[in-house]
Amino acid sequence: MDRSIESLWRKRAGDFWRGSIPYFRDMTQSGLPGVVIMLLLAGLAGYAVLLRNMPASFPFTLVGVIALTPVLCWSPLRTWLREADIVFLVPREAEMPAYLRRSFRYNGLACAALVLLVCAVYMPLYLAGPATTPVLVIVIFALLLKLMNLFAAWRERQLVGRAGRRAIRLLRWASTAIAAGALLQTELWKTLLYLVVIGGLFWLLYSRQSRYPLPWLTLIAEEQVTRRRYMAFFSAFADVPTETAAVRSRRYLSWLARFVSYGKRSAFTYLYAHTLIRTELGGIVMRLTGLGMFSGMLSAYSGLLQGWGSAAVCLLFVWLSGIQLGSLAQSHKHSVWRLVYPLPEQTRHDAVLRVDRIAALICAVLIWLPHGILLPRKGDLVPALIALALSLLYVLVLRQARMKRLLKFDPEDD
Amino acid sequence: MKPVLEVKGLTGGYSPRRPVLHDLNFEVGAGEMVGLIGLNGAGKSTAIKHILGLMQAHAGEIRIGGHTLAEQPEAYRQALAYVPESPLLFDELTVEEHLRLTGMAYDVEEALFEKRSESLLDEFYMTPKRRAFASHLSKGMRQKVMIMNALLARPSLYVIDEPFLGLDPLGIRSLLDKLVEVTKEGSSVFMSSHILSTVESYCSRFIVLHQGAIVAQGTLADVCQAAGMARGGGAGSLEEAFYRLVADGGSHGSFH
């Protein structure tokens, strides 16, 4: 049997993806790929309209920075490490560089592909504006920035101090955003000079901080978070094994849960409100709503298909956020306390429905807002109103019926 | 007086073909603290799961406050609070939010909840951790949160599985003091533990479980007698009796 560290990496990666295949199948059956393709087509059509009627005041650089910075900075690392590795793999630490090289290659290539994709999408916009640097040079520099970020992200993982790690990451994101802006707007030599200076400064900064040769705990925690994200996503389409929830305090939202009144009937509402706000599910829904608002802004700004395309984009995101919110019904389904608390199962169902309805309504309103503001200015009031009416119909009527079915025909229920 | 917990002819386990528990019969009276003791795998946790209603009995009946779970699920559950062997906390709630959730679930009046939760946080030295999430607590602190939640509910029966695991000496003392206090107020405690000296000091009666059957139950004198020990002048300890009952494969047979 091949016991090399590389074969262990291959086996773990293979196991993860093989284990995910059934969930991908469930996701395909849910119709999500079709919706994504429609969304892409609608986005492309809107983009084409925007390119044809480009206003002179369009913020080319700002949009470029917003589009490029996240893909340049975000540098995940799949290591497949788990808690048990503290016992079983730590003794083989000397062999770990070979193991991690595979992870770097795996994520490095994926990240580079993502950068190329975003560049390919953004470049037509760049060329429609006051393009000062050749596209090929921009792409090469973007890849160079990605490489620098991959290295910097690894150094951050190694840092001993958690607070320092966060502050430096924030600094890296800000510096990269400035670099992206410089790349798109100023002469090349200035960008190059900036990169050399900032690269040197970061080098100095990292070398002065104490660090672990191999940050086991950080890597295990990161892997756990990534797995949870996959599971939170899949749980919208299938019943997935429960992993302990990744929790964020989210003080900017958790104050909302304080509005749940004290009382026996509200106990599960109190729990589910916190579950939604603080777990990965809330994170995904928030990101989806943010993406929906951003897409809405672009499509409504370009008045896609006389506003009807824009309305379709709105409905698609309302539907997508609703689909994702559906996985709230899966939360705490296997909790012992569900059976121990002196609360009838119906109160849990009611709580899921109540929290789901309020969250779906807030998301729908936020997603609709850019359309509601921008479309009437273009004289497309009717598509905006229809989008609102259909969103409300979906949230208040169709989703509720679906959630009730989901809870009612749950074979796990007593 | 009606017992708080009545277990009659309980046979159960994960598979009906291979029962883990065999014809258990015992009672826990009001204001009583009863210790359930047995080796690893004797069936203590399985018995507790049946009492909680997490597992269904193959035969027999369990009543809490005179109700079975099937007849009156809400009254049955309202009457008991559970402290599991491994702390089972909601990752998304802080310590004080757990207390609030329990207060709501057990219908504790809000003013009373505020008062009780403050005093419990204080008594278990958890006030500085009141806003901490479960993942930021040590195992002992997580166990304290479980215990505090059970004590907040003030039910008529506490079902406690290995309460001392991971607790520091101050935590153990606080827990025992609180358990004595609640039994004086009329609540009952049904507790499984391997710390026999503590069980002996605090419990008034004992149930010795071995290979899924009760091999002895009653007061210390009853258990010593079942173990074949002549208990005169305080000679027999629970530990010695337990050793004799289970070390030779339970040769004294099951207790009826």
C-alpha cells in the first residue's frame, strides 16, 4: 500500500469530491444550473447593452477595482486536514512540505483561472473606457499580484497572533485594491514601483512577526470552515451530515434577535433567529443578497431589455436566496434538545416558518431596492412594480407552502 | 406519596433482537438523590436515554410525575431536566443566550429567569464568560453551562449523566451544593457517576447496573447486603460493595 504523504493528499481530495458527487446530483436536479445559465445569459445581454451605450461618466476604474480585488486577495487553501491529524500527521511534519505543495498547486491553479476569468469579463469594459495599458500587460500584472497574495496569505496563516493576522490581512486587501486601481489608471512604471515598495514593506512586516513553521491549528480550522461552507450550500438541496456550525458573532445583525419576545412560544424562534444570523447559512444568504444587489444595480443601470431583464435578474436572486434559506429547516433537526425541551414539535415548525418568512422578506426587499430606485428613473416603472409584486408573491405565498411541505413530509419527524 | 420517576419492567436497547437493558424496576421519590452506578457499557446511558424518551422501550413503562411520554409529552418533558455526559450546546448561542432559551422553553417567569441566571452565573464562576460562545469554552465550562441550564429550569426531576467529567473542584462543589439545595426544595436527582465516594456521600439510594440488569438497589446497607458483605459498624463502603458485585461478573445475580 502506498503510504506516501502525496498519496494521502490524493486520497483525501478524491474522497471529498467523490463524497460530494451525490449532492451535486441533487443540486442539478433542483434546476439551479439552468437558473445560473439563464442568469449568465441575462448578465451577458445586460453587459452588451451597457458596452453599447457606455456613459462617459462610467466609473471604469472603481468597477475594475471592485471586481478584481476580491479575486486577487482571496486565496483559500484546501489541505484536507482534520483534528485527528494532530495525533497522526504531526509526527510526519518533516514530510509535510510535499503534502502542502500539492495544496498550493491545487488552489494556485484554480485561483489563477478565476483571475483570468474575471479579467476576461472586465477587459471589454476596460477597453470601452480610457484604456491606457495593453490588456496582456494588465493580465500578466494581475497574475503577478495573485502570486504575491498567495504567498502573503500563507505567511498570514503562519503568524502566531490572531489579531495581527487579521490586521495584516486587512492591510493586504487595501494594498491590493490600490495596486489594482494603479494598474488600471496610471502608467505602468508607477504600478511597478508601487508593487516593489509595497512588496518589500510586507516582506519586512512578515519577517518581524513570530510564526509557526506549519500552522496546524489554523489549517485545520480553515479546512473545517471550507467543509462547512460546502455542507451549508448542499443542505439547500439535500439532507447533509451535520457538522458543527461555524459561528460568527455578527453583532451588526444579532441585535435583531433581541426583538424575539421572552416566552415559551418564542423559544424556537429565538434559537432559529440566532442560527440564521450567526451560522454559515446567514453568511451565504448575505453574500447572495449582496451579489443580487450588485447585479441589480448593473442591470437596472443599463435598463436591461427595457427593464424586463432587470426585473428577471431581481426575481432570480430572490428565488436563489429563498432556496438557500430553505436549509434552515434542516438545522437542529437531529438535536437532542428538540426532544428534551417541553415544547411541541409544531412550535419548531412555526418558528422555522416565521424566521424564514422574515429573512426572505428582508432579502427580497434589499435585492429589489436597486431596481426600485434605478428603473423608474429610466421610465421603466412597470417592470419594477411587477418584480416587487412577484417577489412578494414568492416570499409570502409560494415559499411558505414549500417550507410547510418540507417540514411536514420530513421522515425524521415524530 | 407518588414517586417522581417510576420505571417498571423496562427492557430496551438499540435493537429489539439484542436488548441492552433487561427488566429494570426502580423508583425515585420526591426530594431523593439516587445514584446509578455501573461499569462502562453496563447500560447506564441507555437507561437514561429511555427515561428521556430518546429511545423507545421494547417492554415496560416509564412514568415521570405519573405521566408517560406518550400520554402527556409536554407534562412529562416539563418535569425533567437533563445534563448529558458530553455537553451538547448550540454553537450559535452564548452562555447567557443558552440560559435565556432554557428559561423560555421551560416557561420560567422572566423576572425569575433574570434572578436565577445571574445567581447561577455567579455561583458557577461563569459571569466573565457570559457572552462567550460554546467553541470558546473549555470542556469543564461547557459542562457547567449544561448544569446551569438544568438548574435554571427547576423541574421536579434532574437526570444527570456523569456530571463531574471535566469539572474543576470548585465546579464540583457548586454542583453538589446546588443538588442538595434542590432536593431540599423537593426536586429529585437521578445521577449516574463513576465517582463512587461522591455518590456514596450525597445519594440516599443506589442502583447498581451490571450487563443491563440491576444487581443491587437500595440504601448503602441494602447494596452491601446484596454484595454479601456483613455491614457492621460502618465497615462496608459503596466502592467495596460495587467491586464485589461486578468484578466477578456479577455472580450475585440480578436484584429483584
